[in-house]
Amino acid sequence: MNAVTQIQAYEELSQDPAERSRHYTTLVREYYAFATDIYRSAWGESHHFPPFRGDETRAEAMAALERDIADRGGFRPGMTVLEVGSGVGGPAVTIAAHSGSHVTGLDLVEHRVQHATAHAAAHGMSHLTDFRVGDATHMPFDDNSFDAVYTIESICHTADKTRVHAEVARVLRPGGRYVGLDWFQAADLTAEQQERYVEPVCRGFALPGLPTPTALRQDLTAAGLVVEDLHDLRDEGDLEPNWREIEEFMAAVAPEDKTPLLAHMERSGTALCTAARNGTFVIGCWLARKP
């Protein structure tokens, strides 16, 4: 399938929320088939939006966020930690190196798992990491397998988020912590706001739909987890540099060089920046514990 046909097939599948949910594994794999190389060329091996606390570079802000996740979760040497949605391995390598814990990454997309494995090897971290292909709604792990679990902006890609959090609770050992960041829509949006601002983000980024932070709290509680903290990532720093960077990246592409792929990424990025700035899109952070 050539690039034009690939984008057309993805955009056709992404239009209907019901179809996105029904075929989310296909949608996500198709999205990252064309998006991964762009993300890696622009941002390296960590594809997330960090808070900025001064004059940090994006790489510095991202690494600081990843270290914060390890610290919030109390990760330390000898612990086994699961990352849900491990991408191409950047966070796992940083967190394993910072904490000394062993990180197992689970990701739906095989070529991203391959990238992650190679990235860890290149940084001498194969002994503290391993990466598996799998669906977060049906994790290939036994009950009580991990001392801690974390996720960074990945569960948004799944259709049944309630089940994902239940799976986390299942594989987490008693007393273990669950640290997360994810994409949400703001509470109490009108149908018009959802259609105008949230739907373009979902269509662009292979998201079946975005829940509210309130729905997250309900899911965590229903899974038997104790919610110790739930807040907006904007409380930790400035997110605006992320949105400016997206706009600057797209503005640097000459009109004659805008392929169907780059045109899609530009539409998606514009939708995300708009929703983030008007508050209809938020990144939520949480810390929960299994009793």
C-alpha cells in the first residue's frame, strides 16, 4: 500500500466513532505505521507532551517528567514495573536508568516494540528492560506480576478504558502504585463542543474517544484501586511550548512539500493545539494504589 492509499484508508476508518472503537487495533497500527518515523525524527524516542518549568528544552522537560513518574511511583532497584503503551522505548530506558527498577513495556504495535528493544540495547539498558507486543485490554501477564505500573498518554488509544484499568489492577501486586498520564476531554462539554473540538483530535490521532477525568476516577475505583491524586498536567508547568512546537514544525514545511501524510499531520496538530488552548482537551495525571 503506497503512502497516499495508506492515509486514505486510515482517514476513512477514523471518521465514525463507532468504527474507531470497533476496529481500534487496526486504527492504531495503521496510524503508527505512518506516524512513528515523523515522531522519531522530530522528537527522538519519547513521544509525549511534558510540562515546561523554565527554559528547558523539550528533551530536558520530557526526561524530567519521566523521572518524576518513577519518583511518584516509588520505583527502586529490584522492583518489576510495567509500562502500558511503551512506544519506541524512550520513557522505559529513562525510567529504568533513573530508578534501577526493571521495566517491561507492552505495546500494540510490533515495529514500535522492535524500535524500543533496539533503543534499550543501544543505551546499554537491555538488562533492565524488555518489551512485549500485546493489547492492554488483554494483558499477557499473570495476576500480581508487577510491583508498579505506569502509562504515558497511551490508554487513550484503547476502546475499553474501563477494562484496561481493571487489567492494571489485576497484574499489580497488593500495595503497588499505578502512575499515569493520559488524554481527556474536559467535563460538561456540549455536544457541539465535542463535535467541533474533540472529534477532530480523535480522528487525527487514532483515538476511539476521549473520556473525562471523572470517568477515569470511576474506572480506577471500580477496579478496586484507591485514587490518591488526580490533577491536570497544567498544574505542573507550562504546556504551551508543546503547541508552539507543533505549529513551528508544520510551518517549516514548504507548501509544495506537503504530502498527504504531512497534510494529515498538520490538520491533526492544528486540531490538538486549538482544543488544548481552549480547554476542551486536557492531559490528566493520576496516582492510584492497590490495597
